[in-house]
Amino acid sequence: LHGQQEGRFFHGYYNCYCYLPLYVFCGRHLLAAKLRRSNIDASKGAVEEVARIVRQIRRSWPRVRIILRADSGFAREALMAWCEQNRVDYVFGVARNERLETKIAPALAEACQSCRASGQAARVFRDFLWSTLDSWSRRRRVVAKAEWTTLGANPRFIVTSLKPERWAARALYEDLYCARGDMENRIKECQLDLYADRTSAHTMRANQLRLWFASFAYVLICALRRLGLAHTRLAEATCGTIRLKLLKIGAQVRVSVRRIKVAMASACPYADEFALAHARIRAAAR
């Protein structure tokens, strides 16, 4: 933010004045985009948004299994307790602290020894029940990655409701939790490719509307990619690439009583994809 917008606060982590929007994705599908002030806990409002989304999903798929992934800012008692009471599994990061690092000290020593012997980073996983001193209501399963790199110790922790017999520690961390990082790319598509960070209006309501406009654009481009660009060169393209190569192009548009004719240059490198996407979207709309 670069002004005196409503809800403007300085955020120490990002080292600037900003908002703190809440995004929820399922793969590439955007499920929520809520503008929030930045002087709040990262998980504020998450229970209400997740409850709304889960309720809507289960109207169509009442028996679907839902797993919620998030970073350590969301490992809060309210959200975990809600998941446990509503048949939603979760995998959240847990901020490292002295107690947790002491708990896995032998595993870190083992990883250190392996790293020095091989000259490469080494990982050792530990699986145990854990509770905070006062913020959690019960003990929960925590998986620790005791990693030692050439730069030193790099421990990480996650808390989950998933059972060890279904998800072993290494697979849970490397295959399920780490895949959450791809959602950062979806946020970048919204904010950088489609300008969701242009919240320059004075009021929070107006800036929420700006965020929704960018979110609508994201949903439309995802639909274009899914329905119109499957099995083409742009099938896995980002929103920014699709915008620049397929939409932001020059063409001659002629409007008559019966039709709108778009004439593209014969040298346009993505003319075939444009025509194919148009035909597929027309067919899907019938």
C-alpha cells in the first residue's frame, strides 16, 4: 500500500504497509479470496472461510475426504479443533522452537553425521505426539524433518490429524505437505499476473471488490485453460503467459448485423490455439 488506505498497517515480516489477504485453493481452483488488515494473526477468519467452503463442497459430495494444508501461521487450536470435529483432516506447519528442537536433537545429530560423511544434505524423520505448553487442548501427531545441510541444521515440523499407518512420516512431509508450496505459485498468478495487489482505493470495501475482480479474472483464465487449451502448447501455461500470448494481441475486429469477425495476422504464432479455444468454449456452452 502506498497511501492512507483504510485498514493500512505495517507488517514486520513483509517490511512494508500492506493488507494480508486470505487465499484458499484446491489445486488450481480458487475457492476464496478475502481481504484482511495486516495487524492480525495469519489465521484470523480461516475457520469461517473453511467452514463455508466445506459446507458447499459436501452439498454435492457428502462423502468426499477433505485434507486442509497450510503453513505454520494456521496451526492454531481453533482451526485444528474445528477440523477434528467436522471430519476434515489437516497438515499444518509448526513454527520451530527450542522445545521441539531439543526433542529431535538425537535425530539432528544423526543427520549431521550423515551429511559430513557424504558431503550432501541428509534428512532423518521423527514421528511423535506433542502438545504446546498452553495453546493446544490436546496432544497431536507431529512429524519432524531433522535435516542437516552444508550450511548447518535445518529442522522443520508439521502437525497432522492423519494416521501413521496411512501416511508414513517421510511421505507425509515430502509428498503431501511440501506440495502445498505450489499454492504460492497460484497466489503469484493472482497478484502479479492479474494485478490483485492493486488495492489503491481508499476503503476496504472498494479494495475487496478490486481483489474479487482479479479473482474473477483468474477463474475465467483457469476455465479457458481447462476447457479451451487442453493438449495445446498453453495447456500448462500460467495466467500471465496466457494473457500475453493469447489475449493481449493485435487483431482487426469487424462488427456486422449478424456476426463479429476477428481477423488475426497470418504470422500470429498462437492463432491455431486461439481458434481451437474459441471452438471448444462454444461447444462447451451449448
